[in-house]
Amino acid sequence: MAQEAKPRICKKCRRLLPIDAFERNRPSVWRSECKECRAYKKAIPAKVRREYETKHPKPQIGEEFYCKVCERTITIQTTRDVNLDHDHKTGKIRGYICNRCNTGLGNFDDNITILKRAIEWIKGTLTFLS
């Protein structure tokens, strides 16, 4: 079912914006971040990606892959199991990591302060004043 073209809130800047401020992710699905916020994320230029992948080929389906972030070894089952990770502010490539870790870092916006707070939360040492 297609989403209605109603205004929505950008998950990044938290502004209520008209639907045309967002890009389509698929024909019936709108991205969760507005075009303006997405413009700040630097994608890996195609030439840089090709050069990196020539020197460091992406692991293929059926191969085992060791993720340096979570230290898990997985057998790649789909092309999306391993991602070429990069800094969204500079565009610098960091290397291949598993999809779970790539998604996690993206959800934390590559923000070290947020990651440190998440660690404190997990440890049970993050406290709030009530």
C-alpha cells in the first residue's frame, strides 16, 4: 500500500516538512530524512569506491567474513550482508563491516558521544536527574 503524500517529520532535523522535501526510497516508500539532511551525508564517490574495491575486493556470497567491529564470522548469504563503511562527514572509506554493525553505526550517526552514552546505558551507569 502506497504511503499518502502527507507532510512528515524528518528523523534527523525533527522538522515537519511537506512530502516533496523527501526523496523516494522505493516507488511507494519515502526516505525518513529530508533531502537537506541527506545532502550533508557524503557518499563514496563512484571512482573512489571502484579503486578501493579493485585493491580490496568485496567478499562474495558463500565466503566467510570476519567483522572487525563485532568480531563475528559470518558466511555471506546475500550481497547486503557486508557493507563498505565510510565516514558520512568526510566520505573516507573505513573498510568492510557486517550489515548489523554498519546499521548500528549509522543509527548512532557515527557520533562518539552517543556511542559512549550507549555504553554507559548498557553498563547501567547512565543516570538521569529526575
